[in-house]
Amino acid sequence: MTETTKLSAHFFSSKVIRHLKFIKSIFLVAVFFLGCEKGAEPEEEGERINVTAPFVGITMVSKVTDRGAEFNSEVLSDGGAPILENGFCWSLNANPTTLDSCIKQVSGKGKYTGALTTLRPNKTYHVRAYAVNKVGTTYGEQASFTTSSGVHEIVFKQITAITLTTAIGEVEIKADGPSPIIDRGICWSTAPEPTIGNFKVATGTGGGIFTAQLSPLIAGTKYYARVYAINSQNTPMYSANTISFTTLQALPELTTLPVSPILSFTAECGGKISLANGPIKQKGICWSLTSVPTIDDDKVTFGPGETEFKGRMPGLSAKHTYYVRAFATNEAGTGYGPEVKFSTTPTVADAEGNIYQTVNIGSQTWMVESLRTRKFNNGDAIQTTSNPSQDLSSTIFPLYQWAYAGDEKYAVTFGRLYTYNVVKDARQISPVGWRIPSDDDWSQLTSYVGANEPGGALKEASTALWFPANIGFNNGKESTNSSGFSARPGGLRNEKQFVDINASGVWWSSTGPAGMPHFWMFGSSTPVVKQFVVNTNVGMSVRCIKN
């Protein structure tokens, strides 16, 4: 190689080297600036950075109220990149996302919290924690919760002290919610699930134990009741349970009628129901020798039906004081009328020892039965004919007595028939202190009970004795025997035979001219009682009046 050649080669090598060094410098500068771009750190030899989405923990829910709740969670990993946003998303639907409602914040990696105050009562919500970095959005596991109604617990304990028109409710509201109770009480209705739009009674504000009186109620009515509470959002809330109850049915209200007639062994009384307060199951009169009789004492009962009723008290003792009350029974129990006190009349005996009841009618006292003695007061026998139907038309002074048709069974029911000479005999057949009534006595009696239709008050109320009818009033109604006189149709004996049993009753009067005495006649088909004249040879009944 020549010298010139060597020089040229050296020059070329030096030049190449200089150019290579320059290129290397440019490359290093470029690498330096590229490495500094976007804050990137130069990689160490053998290490590589891998950025991922964040990782979020479970959402914990606490302090749930009717309007709010609190949440806490944790960003467990930022994924190798800064957290751009985190928080909680929530919805009434499952698996909420950031497209739903959110609580947003930027707290970075670590624990964080959130709270809501605008929820709706009695609703179920779903919530998830979330976090966002440059890679994307990650959600934590869903949590669900239900807001309260505003009160933690309303307890309707019981209904007590139920009366005709009131009842007492016992309530406990165990705790207030964050929305204060501004009104509370009990509401009720005759239909299930009552509301404050029905009847209600308010008892104040706040929680606690309290009672309330439900009033006014209707007797014998079924009601339904619930506790209510209204919070500060004006939201009404009700107890989970409804209690039904029925008010007591009112007892019947009635009066006791006067006791009349009053006899020796019986008396009549009744009642008048002024307010039934429900179906009447039974009614009647009860009596006792002691005050305030009840249905556990002697009683006479009547079935349902008429509001006014009357009945006879049998089995009484003469000359005793009794107490009687009318009663009526419905579903609620037995109601009583005012007590009435009365005394039975004394009895009277004839010469033969037969006992007769007596009755007071106005200012008069009468025997209730027709006389049936066969003796005068001195003990002498009153004769009868051997043939009951013996013809007496030609007999000068007949002095006889008979049982109707000669059959003694009629004497028990109707008494005996006497000729007028027996009635006027000085030995007397009337018990001591008693007499045969005059026309004036009969007139006073019929006038007292009603002169136009006395038969209704004086004839025994029986179509078994009086027939074919027992007309007691001008309107055709049957006799009631309201006076207690108890006239029976014993018929009579004319001069030859017995007639008119069950059709008429005839009684002697002590009045009349010689040989033409008077008698008073009751008929089955008329309310009228009349006085007639007859001869002394016939046989008729005797009813005595007290002197």
C-alpha cells in the first residue's frame, strides 16, 4: 500500500467513526426524551409494568332508616394506575351501575364511606361500590336493604273492657324512627283493615306504651281496630295486626205492669218491652217472697213475639206479700222491669169447709167461685131431690140444692144450684161476714168494670168452659176476665130440668118482691150482663160478697 493510500484509508475511518458517534448521541437524546414523556420511568432491566382495572371490596350497609342509609367499602387495588373516581351506585333494581344514581368521590386506594337521606320508606334498594381507573370501571359485590316505615315496631296488644258502647285498646310503639311521630292512636271500622279515614282516637305523639278508649260504639256490633302512627313526612303507618271485637249487646229495657187481678192463690202481672236491643229469646214474669226476684225464682215464661205480655202467677199462698218483676232475655242477657210489691187476698170457708179464693174489684171484695156448700151455717143439711129432674112446678116451698144434672163433677167446676128459699133462709148459706149480693151490689160491679160490656172483664177467659163462644166485648173479642171475677157458665135448673150448661151463668140477687126474686145473667154470646125476674122454684148459682 502506498503512503497516499494509507492516508486516505485513515481519513475515511476517522470520518466514519465521527459520524457513528454523532448518530449514537442523537439516539441517546431521543431515548432520553422518549423515556421522560408522560411521566414514565425508565424500565429497569428485566422489569415490565402491567396496569389493570381496580378491585373493590363488598359494600357494608348500616344505619338504615325510613329515608336513609350509610355505606362503607374499600378500594383494595388501584390496578396499577391512579383511581379516577369511586363511590356507590344504587337503585330499586338489582345490579345498579354508574348509569343509575350514584354517590361520587375521588378518594383513591383505601376505605371510603357514603350516605343517603332521600330514600323512600318501606322500599328495598340495591347498592354496589365502584372504582374507575384508566383501564375501566369495577363494581363490588351487591348489597340489598329495605328502608323502614319510619317506626321500628307498632304492637297492638289487646282490646279490653268491652262494654255496650266503648272498648279500651292497649298499644306499644317500641321506638321512634328518625322521622318523629307527630300523631298516633287507634282507628276502627265495621269493615276489616280500618284506616284513619274511618273512626279514630288520637293519643299524642312519639313512641311508648299507651291506652285509648274507642267511643262511641254501637251495642252488639263487630268492629275491627288497628293502631296508626303518622311521621313527620305525613306518612300514615299501621300495626301489622288487626284486632276484631264485638261490643256487648244491650239488655232489653222494659216495665213491669200493675198486678191485677190479685186473688188468694193466683195473681196476674206482665211487662212491656220498650227497647228489645236485639231478638228477644224469652220473656216473662218472675216473683218471690223476697225483694228483687230473678229468673232463678218462680217464673212464667212466654216465647218471642209481642212486646206486651201478661201471665198468671200460680201457686201463691193467701195473705202473703210477694215481689214481682217482668223480664226479657236477648243475646246480651236478661233485663228486668221495676219491682212491684203486692199481697194476695185471704180465703174464705163455707159451713162445709170448702175454701174459696177472693178478689178485690174496686171497693168490693167478692168470692172468686160460686158457692158449693151442702150445709147451712148452723150445720143443717140442705136437701136435694132424689130425682135431680123432679118436677117442682107445683111445689109450694122448694128448699133444695143440686149439682148440675145430679153429677158432682159439675159442682167442683161450677158450684151448686140453689132454690131461692135456700138463699133467703135465716140459717144462711153465705160464710160468716159475707152475704148474697143485692141488685145494687151487682150494678156497682158491672159499672166499675164497664157497664156497656161488663162480660169482657167478668167472664172467665175460656172457650173450654164458655161455648160455642165467649164474646166479651162489643167488637166481638173474647172475654179477658181482667177483673178476676171468673164467672163460669154453670147453667140453671128450671122447674123440670137442667139447661144452659156452658152457655150461660145465672146468679141470685137478694133483691126482689115476694115470690119474684131477681137474678143476674151472663151469656156466652154477649158482653152484656142483665138482671131478670124469676119464680122461686128454679135453681141458680150463688156468688157471695163480703160485708
